[in-house]
Amino acid sequence: MKKSIAQRAQQERQTIVEGVHDQKRERILDVARELFFRQGFAGTTMADIVEQLGVTKPYVYYYFPSKNDLFETLCWQASHACLTAMHFDKDDPRTAVEKLHEGLHRFAAANIVHFKAGTFFYRESGVLRAPLQRKLRTLARRFYDELCELLEQGRQDGELDFDNTKLTALAIGSIAGFMYTWYRPDGRIGPEDMVGQLQNILLKIAGAKVPAAKRKGAGTKN
Amino acid sequence: MKKSIAQRAQQERQTIVEGVHDQKRERILDVARELFFRQGFAGTTMADIVEQLGVTKPYVYYYFPSKNDLFETLCWQASHACLTAMHFDKDDPRTAVEKLHEGLHRFAAANIVHFKAGTFFYRESGVLRAPLQRKLRTLARRFYDELCELLEQGRQDGELDFDNTKLTALAIGSIAGFMYTWYRPDGRIGPEDMVGQLQNILLKIAGAKVPAAKRKGAGTKN
DNA sequence: CCTACCGATCGGTAGG
DNA sequence: CCTACCGATCGGTAGG
């Protein structure tokens, strides 16, 4: 059944309204992310957020039921992106090291993109309510399980060299997790470059053989 | 001039009083450290602390002028211990790599001992007032400067292998700095063991040649 | 060193 | 009568 012109126009208006709604929601999230990042959850008041936005509190409360939900939304978005980086299809035909290469690249990239909200989970897990905390802990456990599995398989293949598996995985996670203290997008090393450099350091912790082509000055040294 | 018996006794009483004073102060710091670690600065109320201590608020305020001072005392103790680990005398005769070995061991050990308050500086720098923030930033800068110098000298000596110096130093700092999220003293790996394992990972990031004697299964491999 | 409080500021919501 | 808001103020609680 064909839609009438009136119906189409109505639907279009609806889409625009939804777009505006989402835009306003996103702007709130942007401001909140920045403030929570700089001042922490408890150190940021709703008054701070609405002041920065140039709106009133009910404006924000129309889009989010509470300060806590605002924080949890940001936390989930970022942590989900970072912690699913090491996930691969069961029937992915590649070797463990090939998958590790791609996984660590995705992990580094996700942490660069989400470096502000990416560590809310670690820094302020006390703020998160039990359900989200459980979901995130499950996600984190799976991330480390998958990473550990790739590490051990790669070592069996003779492609990796490290001592304690769990500790190696934690060291890899630590570098990404602590990045928020020093990485800035407008710093000396740009985001794209940083992803590659981080990936290399993470691979080094796993004791991966660095491809000759990727070595600095390879072939021209002495 | 000899002290009278009365003077000696007075001095002794004074010493005991000071000892008790310090003990009470330490107990407050212990409880506060634990709570700040678990709940963050703003998430911890003075009521939480006094309840845990079984005292009243004025009791704590007799020993510390403010909640902020309590936090800053803990922060300074821990960060100072961790960030001076890479300091050596100007006329220390050892090679850069020898110093790096010891420095990273000290750094790992300090971070293990102070793992609770060691990251207050990074996690909640917004809480610290300007003077302490400056002192700590200076300390951190010197730590990284000294670390970078050792790294570059070691590389020149042909003993180390890494790409970007600053990023390598930051990666080393990151592992220690993020440790608080996963290290627990009663975990599978004990404190002494953990220091050695951490040190090895940090040396690996710097691209140090691992002494054959330290390699797992060295000499018996194949 | 406690009981009893204070000025201020918090997250969240009322009516229109 | 709906939505998307505003000015004003709520009940509770923070540090001191």
C-alpha cells in the first residue's frame, strides 16, 4: 500500500524531529564527557553541565533521567568499543598472530578515539550501578580471556615470546588504560600515527617478531 | 650540661605522647587511603571515614585541617616514593642499562608498595591544590626526563632497542600507573614475585636484552 | 575530644 | 492537548 503525500511529509517531519532530538542528546553527552573527564563524576555538578551547555537543568533531565544515567551512557559507549576489539568469529581462518595484530590495532584505535570516557569504568567503577558494572565486568573478562587465548596460541605457534600470559595481557591493557593521563589529540604525535606506534609497543610486550619492513631505518642501517 | 631526672622523664613522656599522636594519625591515614582508593575523593565523605574509625569528625579534624589535606598527604607520600625511583647520583659509575635495571626495579617495587595511593595523583589531579600539583608535576617531569636519558644512553650503547623514546617511557610509566586496577597483594602472584615480573616487562618495553640466566627454561630449551 | 550545629550547595522536580 | 522547555524552589546532605 502506497503512502500518501501527507503521510510521507509527516514521516519526514518526524525524522527531522528525531534528528534534532539526537543532536541535542549528543551535545549534552559531549559536554558531560569533557567535564567528567576533567573533574570526575562527583566533582562535576549538574549545574556545571547545564552552565557549559547554556541551558537549564530540566532541559538535561528531559533527555536523561539522572546524572548517573548520563555517566553510565558515556561509560558504556566507550568501554564497549574498547573491550570488543579482541573479538573474532569462531571460524575466522587467520592465525593467532594475524588476529592479534588486527585486534591490538583495533584496541589501540578504540582507546585513542574514546580516550576520555574509556577509563571511566576503571577510574570510577564505584559510581556505576550493579547491572552495568556486571555487564562491563563480563565484557572485560571476555576481552582478557580472548587476548590470553590469542597470546598462548601465538606462543605455541612459535610466533610470540613472553613469560606470564595473564600478566602480559594485563600489561597490554594497562598501556591503553593509562593513556588518558598523557595522550592529547593535538599533541606531537597525531591520532593515526599514535595508533600505529601504540600497536607496535603492545606487540612488543607480547614478544612478537617485528616485520623488517616496519622497523625504523630497516635495510639502511649501517 | 646534664639533664635532670625530671627533665628526662618529661622528655620520655613527650616521646610517648608523640608516638601515640603519630599512631592515631597513621590509623586515620590508613582508613582514608582505603576509602579514597575504593570510592574516590568526592565519593568518600568525612562521615564514612569517622564511622570506619569509630570516632567523631572533630577527632579527625584535630589531626588534619581538611579532607583535602588528608588526601594530599596520602598522595604526596606515595607519588614521591614512586617518582624518585629513577634518580641516581651524578657520579654513579654504572652504565645506563645497569642503572635502568635498578631504577625499574625500584619503580616496580614502589608501585607495588604504594599501589593504593600511588595513582591518586593521576586519577584525581583536579582535587589537588595548585602548590602540590606543581610539586608533583615537577617530580613527574624529572622522572620521565631521567628515564628518557637512561633509555637513549642505553640505546646508544647498543644495549636497548626501541622506537620513540618518550612513548617508550610513557608506556613504562603506564604499566605501573594502571596496576591499581588489577593488582591485589593477596592475589595469585605475591608482592616480591610481582616486582620481578613487572621489572622484566618494563625492561622488555625498553628492548633490553634479557640475561640468559633469567630466561624461563634457559639452557634446557630443546 | 564529643554534641550540636552552621552556611552552602547538592541532585532532582514542582507548576505554568 | 501535545512537545519542549523555563524560572523558581524542593528535600536532603555535604564539609567544616
